[in-house]
Amino acid sequence: MCYNKCRHIKALSDTERSKTMSEKRRDNKNRILRSGESQRKDGRYAYKYTDTFGKVQFVYAWKLVPTDKTPAGKRDDISLREKEKEIQKDLDDGIDTIGKKMTVCELYAKQNRHRGNVRHNTTKGRERLMKLLEADKLGSCPIDSVKLSDAKEWALRMKEKGISYKTISNDKRSLKAAFYTAIQDDCIRKNPFDFQLNTVIEDDTEPKVPLTGEQEESLLSFMQGDSVYQKYRDEVIILLGTGLRISELCGLTETDLDFENRVINVDHQLLRSAETGYYIEKPKTQSGIRQIPMSEKVYEALGRVLENRKGAKQITVDGYSNFLFLNRDDCPKTGVNYSNMFRGLVKKYNKCHEEALPKVMTPHTLRHTFCTNLANAGMNPKALQYIMGHSNITMTLNYYAHATFASAKAEMERLIAA
């Protein structure tokens, strides 16, 4: 008796269970909802799914299918079924459906966190770009929504703000790297910043032109006879004869000079910021650590510098002291001091010379001139790369070595004669 009763109860349970399984959930329009779909009391649709990391996620929409109308007062959006289709494609491709919704600012911040051990100038540059992104509509966009045209429009807006082509190019490279990381993390499929910038905005960067031999001689002769700029002549001779970066020149101390072997040891640079004042940094790459031979002119100029700085007070920066080049307060000079000096020098020189100096004339022009002179003289490219402290030979060849008709002709004649 008891056994038959139990069998009857089990049979009823199976029937009810079968009935329940055969019933489909429906929305308020009596449409059958698919697996994972549901409708809330307020009419909003929801879709439940498991992401690539095994976590349960939800997406919502006011429309079930594209032909539905968005309720009055609600933000228009794509339908739930369209979102499901995108999610399924992402899941099939292994895309992180949550990560792809981080904003451009969040992606850039994440990229910077993963590369934290950087120089002071790099940190300041990152802060500047982050402020630009936060102020621009691109910064708040989910990364999966950024298209190629959006990246190009961003470049145009930056140009309209008056930002230089070179700076926009550097910022674009940083954002391209961040989006590439997002691709590697399976957050997106394509990199919207993978385009040539000069196809969108004109590269109006003034070309770097080295001094000719005649201009070098004329400039040094002018400085020799000028009461204001005569005192800077030895520094110009040293820059023209060594190819030092201006921060490397500023960082030179007495102990960096080996007069016996006529060698300059370069292993640091002196910089200054408004926040921290003077500070020492190692070269950007290992290639920056090098020895530069002293020419006769450089040897003599350095000797005069040491003679003229006798009696100067000692200032120590991060363990370094006896800096060679000091301002009127006996404090080490920095790049800003030389940039200001060059502006005045060029202006005064051009006033009394028919042939003006190159339009872009900075301390870096002298480094540029040094490298070009050695390249045109036929110096082995790898040896020149070492002297310049370049980490990549491409930099030496493409950015500094300027062949001229005279140098090309001389090289052809030399090879033919051989």
C-alpha cells in the first residue's frame, strides 16, 4: 500500500516537472524568451551569461529586438538580442567582455602602471597626455567603441589645440602601444591608432639642418669678437667637437675628464625640474654610457674652462660635484640656460650676417652638425653610433647623417679611384 502510494507521488512529480520544462518564459508581449533572457517588473530585459573567466555577467536593454520601440524617457540603445549576438561573438573569439568596456583613460592608466620604473620626464609626459585625454571626449569612450576614424579625429582636435606634430606623434605612439596591450589581453580585436599620422595632419615640423663648415667658422669668429657671447665660445666648441647632448654637457664634472688619454667619460646627465630642482639621471639606454675622444680644439677648450672656474663654490647633486659649466651664481647650468643663450646668440648673429643660421638653431643643432660631419667624412656607421650614444643604428643613419652633393661626389671619386 505504502509502496504504491510512493509510486503515485513520484509519477505526479515527473509529470509536473515535464510540464514545467515544456513551458517557455514569455515577456509582457507574450513573446517566448530564450535561455538566459528574462524581463524585469519595470519592463527592462536582461541577459545572463558566463564570461571567459567563468564569472556570471548581466547585460540589460529596453528592447528585446531591433524593431521594438524604446519606452518614452529612456535612453535609446541597441536591443537585447543584438547585445547577445555581440557577446556570443566575443565569447567565441575569447574576447574579455568586461575588459573591453574600460575607458581609454583607464586603459592608458593601466598601461602606465605596468611600466612604472620610468624617468622623471617620462612621468611628466604621461601626466600631460592623461590630462589631454580627460579633457577630450575620447578619454571617456569604452575602448571597444573607438574606431579608426575616432583616432584620426582625435589627432585633428589635438592639432586644433595648437599641439605640435611631433608631440601628437609621440602621444599617438603611446596610445597605439596601450591599445596593442588591450589586443594582447583579448579586450579588443583591432588597433584604432594603427595609421600614418601624416595622412591625417600635415607634418609641419621644421627640418633639422646642420651647420655648414663656413657657418661653423663664421659663428665661432663672431662669438670670439662679441663682448656678450665670447664667454660661451668654449662651450660651443666642445658641443661641436663631441656631439654631447646638452644634458650630458651640463653634467660633466672634473672627474669625467681624462686629460692624459684625452677622453671624456659620459655616464650621467644633469637635469632640473621645478618640483625637485637639480637631479642626476643615467643615460636613457646603456648605449649612452661611452667614451668620447678629445680633439685638439676640445682639449684646449676644456683646459680653458677648468682654468676659468677656479675658485668657484662646490655644489653637490646626487653625489656629483665639481661641475664644469656654472652660471653667474656658481650653480650648474642646465639645458634651459643654453636654450635661452642660443636664442639671443642667433638673433644677434643674424642681424649682422647676410647668410642667416638655420631656422631651427638650438644646442641640439651642434650635436646634429657633429654627427653629420663625421658621417660625411666617411666614419664607420657603427663607430659613429657608439660616439653618439645611439641605441639603434637607424637613428644614426636616418636622423643625423645628412649627405650632401659634395660628400656624395667625393665618396664616388674615392671608390672609383680605388
